[in-house]
Amino acid sequence: MAATTGNKELTRDLFNKIAPHYDFVNSLASFGRHHYWRRTLIELSGVFPGASVLDVCCGTGMITFELAQKTGCAGKVIGVDFAEGMLRFARGKRDYLRFRDRIELITADALDLPFADDTFDCAVIGYGLRNVTDLRRALLEIKRVLKPGGKLASLELAHPNPPVFKDIYYFYLNHWIPLLGKLFAGNRSAYLYLNKSVREYPHQRRITQIFEELGFLNTQCLELTWGIAAIHVGTKPMFNNIKG
Ligand SMILES: C[S@@+](CC[C@H](N)C(=O)[O-])C[C@H]1O[C@@H](n2cnc3c(N)ncnc32)[C@H](O)[C@@H]1O
């Protein structure tokens, strides 16, 4: 879940470096909660058997592969990420999966998706919006490639609201996550960025507004685990309601 903000090359380098330990440190740092958060994301994504689905910033493929279990033998899931190191792990895991021939993993930039307009039934982005250098552009790109009526679901770390819990959480983020990063990934600085990126990322209420400003309809925000994470969903209108 680590990240830099503002510099594409640094972000890509960082994820290439932490790729071998990414899944393990994620599980550890979130006390396993990320499985529940991802499952909830997939439930809210609108995925169905036979759907064509895009997973943006797919990383090591954890969400991509769960989506493929839902779309089944008649569906198609495409994961895109710009860090080859992360995709290498995703490709290694894919080889052992059911429906592996229905999963494509592509090296691409979320800010310039290599797909035609109106391609996908639904799209997800897991811990990706916080890491891209231009949040609005990423959302507009996803909206462009969704079919009219298609749904986007985004899972991201957020800002907890309960006062004492919030203090404990930020203490954990500031001190323990970098330590876990050092101990288990040999990279303290990469995990220091997590704190920075979470603090700089807009509050979940603001993200809801941004979805609406960009023309997504039926926008909803679901806070998870007292607001440590949040899922935003929105639907692409049947007719273009904003120029991107
Ligand atoms: C925190 S990881 C999330 C991976 C995965 N979605 C998950 O749930 O574990 C963020 C991913 O976003 C990717 N990323 C960041 N900016 C990107 C961009 N502009 N284009 C494509 N991928 C990007 C990184 O390479 C990294 O793999």
C-alpha cells in the first residue's frame, strides 16, 4: 500500500522495488483486513458472469484474480499497471488459476489507457487513485473506457473520523508501518511514503464530490473499518454529461 505522490518515475521505481514483499506486508500491515475490503469492493463493482472488466493499477493482481472468478469462462478481466515488477508477480500467480486464459495483464499508464471508448462493463481501482499523479485524469480515463451505464468502484485508504481511534491509527501509520516495511521488505523509506500519501489524499467526502464533478452518477461512498478505508462507486451516464 506504499506510495509516492507527484512523480511517476519515483512511484514506478518504488513499486518495482517492493513488489516481492507487497502481498505479505499488505496482509501484515492491515491485520488481514484488506481481504475483506477487496471482497466488498468486488461486491459493489457490479461485476457479473460474462462481463468485461478493467482493473486499473492492478499491481500483483489480487483484485484482478478475484474478479475473474466472478466473470467466469465467458468473461474477460484486464489488469493494467505501469510497474513491470508488480506485473511479473501477477503473471506468475495467474499461471495457476482457473480462468487464466480470461485474464490479461498489460503494462500501461492509468492516465493514458490503451483502450477504445466504451469498452468495459465495469472497472475497479484498488489503492490506485492515491498513487496516480493526476487523480481527475485517471478518473476521466476510466470513465472514457467504460460503456455507458458501466460502473466504477474505487477502494482507497481514507481518513478515519472517530477522534481517539484516528490518533491511534496515525501513530500506527507514522511509526509501525515504516518499521514493518524495514523488517519485512527491507525498505523503510518506501513505507514512510504511505503516511505521506494517505495524509495528502483528499478526504472521502471530497472524493465523492470529485466523482460527481466529473460526471459520475449515483455516486456513493462506503467507509470501512471506521474510515481507515473507503469505497467509492459511480456510474457512467448513458450520454456524455461532461467534457473530459
Ligand atoms: C498500492 S498498489 C495497488 C495494487 C493492487 N490494486 C492492490 O489492490 O493490491 C498501487 C499500484 O498502482 C500502480 N500505479 C501507480 N500509478 C500508476 C499509473 N499512472 N499507471 C499505472 N499504474 C500505476 C503502481 O505501480 C502499483 O502497482
